[in-house]
Amino acid sequence: MKRLFKILAYLNKLMLPSLTKRRLDPVKASKLQLALIGWRYYITKNSL
């Protein structure tokens, strides 16, 4: 299971935009951006 999360984390890094590099303010983020932040956090947390 952990291997799956490591693969997903790698794919996230390749395919999804990095919102922290864009200096996105979480308070002003849209619902889609918040969902993306949550998804990346969940995958990263489980891959470690």
C-alpha cells in the first residue's frame, strides 16, 4: 500500500501544479485549489 502512495506522490510531482511556488494564499484559494492542496497533502502524508 505504501508503494502505491509513493508512486502517486511521484505522479503528483510531475503532473500537478505546485501552488506553493505560485505563492497561493490558502484563504483566497478556490474550492478546486483547496481540493488539490488537500489531495497532495493526503498523498504526501501517506507516502512518508
